[in-house]
Amino acid sequence: MQPAEQPTDDALVAAAGAGDEAAFETLFNRHRRQVARIGGRFFGQREQIEEIIQDTFTKLYFALHTYHGTHEASFKAWLAQITVNACYDQLRRQRRRSEQSLGDLTETETHDFSTQLRAARSDIEGALVSRDLALKLLTRLSAEDRLVLTLLDVEGFSVAEISEMTNWSISKVKVRAHRARAHLRRIMKKFV
């Protein structure tokens, strides 16, 4: 006995857009991990990631009528764009609430940063983004800087893909990345 064919994402979007709650639930269950993975690149606390999941799928629900998939990967790319925008919005809200400073780091964190920075000198930017403590450093950046570094260095999106996701020009993405890395280097010098 063969398993039943699973409906495509496009078919589920069409059904959910027509009011089928089960279809939307299937989309949610199928893609929740993707949203959580992207959200986890921006936020370290489980509550924040859950908030991103909720925000993303709420936005997705109200935008179902705007989706027009053209190939198999369209839905995932569209969902990633909504997720990134939800993360970006949350980063801006957090930035407005409280400006974080380097003084927020404990002595232990400062020592850990210094130790890891000295050990990772050869590829310091790439090493920092991939480490657990990278989140602490990235929170010191503006929302736009954090967004571009996370998408480029952690998620591995191309400049063109980031341009499409953020509705920025390709040159703005490149300039943002350059400035973000320079700012990150200035922050790291305080620990080395």
C-alpha cells in the first residue's frame, strides 16, 4: 500500500486562501522548523523565536492572496522573505526599546570574547558568526547590520537573494555588509 500523495505547498496555499483551516495548519506544521531556524539566527531566546513563528505565520495568513508561486521553491523563498521581515521588524522594535552597550557584558562574557577572538584571528568574522557568543556581539549592531550579516554569513544567502528579500538594491546590500563588518571589527577590537 503506497502512502497518499501529499499536497504541494501551492495547493495548500490555494486551499488555505479559500478558508481551509486544515490546509493552513498543514503549511504551519510543514514549515514551522524553517521559520524557527531562521528566527534562531537572529534571536537566542525560545520565547523570541516563538514570537517570530507566530508573527510570520500571522503575516503569511493575511498575505495568502498575494502568493503566486511559479516553481517548487517559490513558497519556501516567499516564506523565508516573510520570516526575515518579521525578524527585522522585531530587531527594530528591540533597538527602540533599549540601546544595548558593551557595558552590558559580564566579566565572564568579556573574558570569553577576548579568548575566542584571539583564538579565531585568522577568520575572525566568519568564526564569530558561527559561534554561540556571536549573538551577543551581533546584538550590538543596528537591525540592518545584523540582518545583512546574518543572511550573508550565517544563512548563506547571496547578495541578490538578500536584495530580493529586503527590497534593497544590490549595491545597498553590499554597502551594508561592508559597513556592518567594519562596525563588528570595531566592537571586537575592544575585546582584543
